[in-house]
Amino acid sequence: MKSRILTIATLAVIVFSCAVKKETVKVVETTEPVKTADVTPTVAGGQNLYDNNCGKCHKLFKATDFSKEDWKPILVRMQKKAHLDDAQMASISDYITSQL
């Protein structure tokens, strides 16, 4: 009788330890409003280029970290380093200016 109870208890421990654990999702609220009115394919493409190309080498800055005039020389300098063509830079520039 004891061996049956021990066997059942051991099996129960194994089954419960292998069960899928639910993960909790942490919701983070931001205070910045999301601009959805200005989302065009060019802006969305620019955001994708900005996230994927610029984020490879350094942390991504918020568009509001610099003024429109400050972004111009930064983007020109980064275009050469990232080997981006003029159309790609125009998309990134449109994305940055849409966020300002």
C-alpha cells in the first residue's frame, strides 16, 4: 500500500512540475501620444529603416531628442556610414520629421 501511494505521489510531482507555466505580461504605459494620423507607407518604411539600420550600430534616439535642424547633418553623416541611398534617407527623414 505504501509503495502505491509513493508511486502516485511521485507521478503527481512529475506531472505538475512539467506543466506549462503561464507567464505574466507586464504592461508599460507611456506618456507620449502615439501619432497615427501621419502614418503613410513612406513614414512606416522610414521607421522600419530607422529601427533596423540605425539600431544595428548604436542606440536609437527619439525624434524629439533633436530639433529638425539638428537632424539634418546627423542624417547626412549617417547616410554615408550606413550606405543608404537617397530614397531610403528620404524615408527616414520623413519618419523623423513626422515625429517632431
